[in-house]
Amino acid sequence: MKTPQFHCGSLRALRNGSRGGVLASLRGALRGGLLAGVLAAVCAAPIAAHAQAQGQAHTLAAPTLAEIYATLQTKRFVDLTHAFAPGIPHWKGFKDERIRTLDTIAKDGFWAQEFTHPGQWGTHVDPPAHFHNGLRTVDQIPLHQMILPLVVLDVHEKVARNPDYVVTMDDVRAWERRHGPIPAGSFVALRTDWSKRWPSQAAMQNVDSKGVAHYPGWSLPVLKYLYEVRKIAASGHETTDTDPGLSTSRDDYSLESYVLGTNHYQIELLANLDKVPEAGALVVVSFPKPLHGSGFPARVFAILP
């Protein structure tokens, strides 16, 4: 009797109980990328079940961490972080950074500096406790939420025509028509190309003669869809605020309050989103671990497929 063929994504399943064929498929998937390697591991279960049903039980080898690391070394890494220093763009209510030299190599044999700045400085993490008492602080963000699938909502052309643009559900639906549903547990970044105005505070705030700021932002329908329907893990943007400039000019930060109120973190002042694809990359979000911290500068980078 002819053995049936099984398909799971691009992985072709066991033929005639051939363990070698399965392992070759697994390793071929690994060469296709980290996420493909995960797919191979997921697909291995039904393949093994079929083999056992044919009286041919086999042990399948999942990709090792060494193999995954070797795959990652073939990928391109993109820094999504601005270098911070005194004078960089920041929220309008914060004072500038100060740096003081404590020790020098010539005098003390080593170089040490003291940095004084708000937690929300440069590319930074906002934990839920930044807006809501009792929710997670920086040190309480779990490690598994620091390596995530990256989704990029690209609205930069619309922002170029209208600096007050806010992302809409039409933008999200267009993304999902191209790439499928936004994955649960992903990091969704809003690409506006506003980071190209760095390092000018005036250009980033874009304030008119009446004192009203004009820069893009999120919208509540999109954020509610992402966090409540698609169950994303975190979000980020290139501007100093979640809310658009028209809102922050009247001290309305309701969108940031919503995001942090879901007990998820966000990243502000991202860079280089124009250098990553809309789908298929991974994002690594790292930052120090201040006890009960309300925010801190972050180092964020993408791993391209």
C-alpha cells in the first residue's frame, strides 16, 4: 500500500518510515531560518505519530541550540536603538542629561562616569508601572518577552503627507492581507520614519507658532485590536510618545495609559525601522534591571530572516 504524504508548511513528512528523510527535512527547515526550525520541531510530532502507527517508532532530533546559533550568525542584525547623550530629543517635561567624569585613566588608572537622566531617556522601555500603581516594573518584565516576532506597521508615506497621521484599522487590515493574522505574542512597531529627524528636539516635536506639536501616533481602535484580539506582547514607535502630538499638546496621554494598563511594556524612540521587513524578523529588547524601576534606556535590535 502506498504510504500517504503529510505536509506542514514547507516540511514534507515521513515517506516509508524513513528517519533520515525526516531529519533531512528538519535540517533543511533550519537552514531556512530560525522560525522555520521551530516549525520543523512542531511538525515533528505528527510525523512521529504516523511512523509509530506504522509500527516504526523513531526518535526525531530537534535543532540544537548550537545549530540555532550557527543559523543566527548567517543573518543580518539591525540596531533599532539611538545612542543617547545630553541634548537628544526627549519628552517635553524632562530635564536634559548630565554626565560627570569620576575617574580618569591618567589619574586613577581607570575611567568612570556618572550619568544623570530620567529613566525614560533615549530609546527606552516603559513598564506598566510607569502609569499604573501595582503593575509590573522594569525588573518584573519576563525574559521570554524580550525575544519576539517583529511586526512592522508601515505608515511612513502617509505621515510624510500628514505629520498628524494616526495609524488606522485599514492599515492593520492591509498588513494582514499581505502577511496573514498578526501573530500572538509578537512585538508590533509603528514605522513613521519620524526617527530620521533625530537628533533634533525641535524637529522631533515639530511645534507650530501656537505651541501645538505635530507628530504621528497610535490610535485606540488599533491598540485595542492588537492587545485584546491579536494578543501581542509589546509595541513600540519612533516618536517620544504613544499619543500623537495634537493630543500630547493638551497633556492627553490616554493611549500610553491604555497600553501600560494592559500590563504590557512599550518601547519609545525606536530607530531604523526602514531597514527591517514588515514581517519575518525577530526583535531582541534588552535593558538593565533596576529594582522597582519606572523605566530605563533600552538596547533593541532586529534579526532579519
